[in-house]
Amino acid sequence: MLNKPLSHKADNPRILLGMSGGVDSSTAVYLLQENGFDVKGLTLSLTCSMASLFGDTIHPRDHAERAKRVCDFFGIPHETLERCTLFEERVVNPFVREYFSGRTPNPCVE
């Protein structure tokens, strides 16, 4: 599938791959395994009650379950880390405060 193999130094280098359970992360698992990498999937749960505000009709728990099913299919371990409170405290709440103060913050930069 790749034009040239991914280069790596160790015999079975380990990769921790961010997993959504979608096409991109699923394809990444396949390609990494095909090139000899030892892959582990990780899903960060970043939205608690905020999902509906962003137009996401899939509950965050469903994203993690979908990612786990993909990892099970490929025979790799999967872990979900709940970080929604931390994300809301450090990213969402400051963004909302700035926005309602008339500014247009960029939480990916600030």
C-alpha cells in the first residue's frame, strides 16, 4: 500500500496511536502493523456534556467504544483516558470567557 516501507530502527518499534475509530486512525493501524510496528490505541475522552454544543451527535463514550472495536479487530490493546474535566477547565472555559468578552480566541494556539 505504501510506495516505500516506513523506516524504523528497532525490530518491533512501539507506537501509541490516537484512535477515534474512524477511517483515518483505522487505516493508520493497518499501515503501521503492515510495516512491523507494535501498535497500541489510545482514545482521549475530551467532551463530557459539551458534545451537543459542537454538533456532535455521537456521544464521546460511543467514540471510545468504536475505537475499541477497531483495536479489537486488529488485535491491539486499547485504552481510553477520561480528560473531559481537564479539557473543559483549560480549553473550553477560557475560550468561552474570552469569546463572551468580545474577543475571538484560538484555543489551539493559546
